[in-house]
Amino acid sequence: MGDFVALWLFAAICLLLMMGYPVAFTLAGTSLAFAAVGIIAGNFDPAFLAALPARIFGTISNDTLIAVPLFVLMGVVLEKSRIAEQLLGTMSRCFGSLQGGLGIGVILVGMLLAASTGIVGATVVTMGLLSLPSMLKGGYSPSLAAGTICATGTLGQIIPPSIALVLLGDVLSNAYQQAQLSVGIFNPKTVSVGDLFIGALLPGLLLVLLYLGYVLSLARLRPELAPNVETGSVTLPEVLGSLLPPLILIAVVLGSILLGAATPTEAAGVGAVGALLLALAKRELPLQRLRDALQDTLKITCMVFMILIGAAVFSLVFRGFGGEELIQHLFQQMPGGVLGATLVVMLVIFLLGFILDFIEITFVVVPIVGPILLAMGLDPVWLGIMIALNLQTSFLTPPFGFALFYLRGVAPPSLPTSAIYRGVIPFILIQLLVLAALWIWPALATWLPALLKQ
């Protein structure tokens, strides 16, 4: 009976989240309500809740998660200081005279923004406000302009330093240890956030190259959809002044992780300080703008950690009702073995991406299925990159993709929603192609981390 209660608990939480209730309080409140009823009915052991204070303290004191507010601060400061706006203007003038050049500039700037902010919503909104009017005014097809911005904005999900990869790294680290213990192995080594950052480099760059190839091919075959736009000349000092500072900052942050000189948390601290110094050097960070950046960072950080606490409550109650044993039994009975189980998990995560943000999925779904899949022999780095790419595709897919809602919120009324939906379809196919390639060749995600560890 407890197994069925666990399923009802999961279904109730999904339903309440779809109704728009706050995520953190829905997770914790619904789970505690089910636990109270279970204690009264005699099918829930209250000893599970005794572990809750230790779980919450472990979450708050987790060194890895300190990287979250630091990376958020880095991205928010770069956004508030108008560095992204200056970069987009310069890149537009560099490529605007080429056929499809403005689209190329948007993709390249979006890639840099993704590596700077690591937040999908912030990248899509920023690119929508800055580049969409220029692309429409330059004669670009509305669907191509919208699709390019949405797809480029979701690169923040996979290109490091991504907040999603930081959170996935922490969850998969715990799941990996549980998986090892479940098969009688104790190994202090585990998957790290740095491993996910390194593993995401090749798939992320492959996505960018395919995006560029699509826009260039379309501009060549149908030039009326992506005309050349005269945006004025640009000098080499202007290009270097706009491009080098964020590039150097990104190179220092990622390079220190790749070379093993710093942990992701330490690199996040360097990135946050570097973004502040960069904004001060450009005289683009007055006191009011700094206050806004700190407030936004505090809001996002509080949201993430409240969801973490709610997810800890849900995890304990779900386990108390025997939910983990039920999922494990289902996976073991599933046709196709580990590949069949992985395919079902990916499909479920893709569908949940329509109604839940990556934070909820990371802390609600992955802790349930992660230990079981990893115990079946999957590589944790490969699994993490697959989940991140899968969610990125889900955020683009009509009619519920989050990136579509973000762009719709800042797009002019003259841009129909149907054009946004049509525009993202080719990019969805590109992402499915990369997902399929990663499924067939797991080394796309695992080769570079293994190489750097030698």
C-alpha cells in the first residue's frame, strides 16, 4: 500500500505545481501532509523525518552549492552593467553585412552570454530585448529571428559554467554514492561539478556549430529570410574592447577548473569578483545598479535553497512510503534493461520539462531515478549531460517550452506566437540530433573528463 501512496504523493505534487503553487512550499507541505496521514494510518515510519534536520543542515553547508549564488552574481552583474548590450552591438556590426551575419552574431553573443550567466531565462530575455528588434528591422524572417534567439538562449543550460550543471553535479554525486553502496561498493571518489563542466564542452560546442551551420545554410538557400544588414563599420579596438573582457573572464573561470587549479566554487568566486571589477572598470555599475544586482542574486539564491529544502522533505517522505523500491522494481522489470529504463526516464524528464523548471526536476526526479540508473552501470557524467540536453530540448518545444514563454513576454505584439513556434522546430531537430549522437557515442561527454584526469 505504501508504494501506491508514494505514487499518489508524486502525482499530487505535479498537479499542485501545474496549478501554480510555489514550488518549495508545495514540495515540503504536500510531503508533510502525506506523512502525517501515513503516521495516523500506520503505514509511515516517523523515524524517516528524524533525519530531516541533518539533511537540511547538509544542504545549507554544502561547499559545492556555494557556487550557485556566486555564478548568479557573476551573470547578473554582467547583465546589469550592459556589457552584453555592448557586445551584441559590436558583433552585429562585425557580421551584419554578411548574408545571415546578424544571426551569426546573435548565436555567438548568446553563446558568450550562456557561458557568462548560466541562466536560461536571463539569456533569452536579454537577447530578446537587444537583438529581436534589430533582426526584425533588418528584414529577417520573424520565425527565424525568434527561433534563433530562443535556441541560443537555452545554451545556458549546457554551456559551462551552467547553474543547471552545478545543481546536477551535486545531486548526481549523492546518487552515485548511493548507487555504489547499493551494490556493495564504497569509493570515496565521485562525480564532480567540474567533471560535468568538462563533459559539457564538446556537446555544447557541437550545438553552437550546428546552429551556425543551419543559419548559414538557410541564408544561402533562401537569402530573403536572412538578408545582409548594413549596421555600420567597426574598428579593431572596438571589437577587442567589447569582446576581450568577457572572453578573458570566461577563460579564467573555465580554465582554472579545466586545469585543476580551482574547484568550481573557487572559480565561481573568481568569476563574481572579475565581473564586478569589469563593470567598475567600464563605469557601468552605479550604486543603484549594484543594489539591484545584489537583490536579484539574493532572490534567486533564496529560491534555489528553499526548493532544496522542500526537495529534501519530499525525498525522505517518498522513501518512507517505499517509493524507491517501487521505482527500482519497475526499472528491473522494464524491457530493454538499462537502455529501456534510460529511454523511459528521458521521456518522463522531457515531458516534465513542460511544467517544471530544471531546479524542480533536478531535485525531485533525479534523486529518485539517478541512484537506480547509476547502479545499473551508467556513467554519471554521461547521464548528467543527457539530462541537461534533454531539458534544454524540452524548454524549446511548443506549446509549453519555458524559452518560448520568456521570449513571448518581451517580444512585440506584431510577432505572432505561431511564428515563435515555427522558428524553434529546426533547432529542436538539431538538439535531438545531438542527443542521438550522445546516445550513440557517449565519449562525446566522457572522453574529455577522462583525458584531463590522466
